[in-house]
Amino acid sequence: MLIVASCDNKKRFSSFSDAGKAVDIVSPGEGIWSFVLDGEYEACSGTSMAAPFVTGTAALIFSLDNSLSACEVKDIIINSSTETVTGYGFEYPLLNVGEAVSRVK
């Protein structure tokens, strides 16, 4: 399990996002285009927008090496961060999909 917090497109911690020691990673979660009713789409915000970026990264990693354990994938995602985001006195790794995928052997 990964606990995901949200940031905006300027890498600022989202005011609505939960914070604390339990958070594992931050990914974009503000102004994310999403489908809504009647085939329309709109910019949405929330940790529900941030979590799919992390899930997709995990899926990419598993597609490259399905012998990895869930814990190994979690470690790759967290430890491949090259930037951090600060929120409520905590510093969190920022998701880096390209770096995470490049670390799969």
C-alpha cells in the first residue's frame, strides 16, 4: 500500500491533501482532466486524482518485470524521486515516473 498526497502543477502541496508521517509519495492532484457525466470532461482536484498516477507507475513497473514483489515496486517508486514537496512541516518525495521505470532491471 502507498499513501498518496497531492500537489499542484507548481509542485506545491495541496491545501486539501492529508499530511503526516504516513504519506509515502506526492503526485499531481490539482486541475487533472477527468471524464464526467454525459461524455464531458473537466478539471478535477483531489487525492483521487493523484493516486492513479502512482497506480499507473506501479503498473508500468510490473509490466517491465512481473517478478517484482509489491514491496519492491513500492521501494522503486518512493526511492526514484528526484524532488521533494513540503507540506505541513513534512517533506515528501515527488513521483518521478521516468526515473522509476528506468530503475527496473
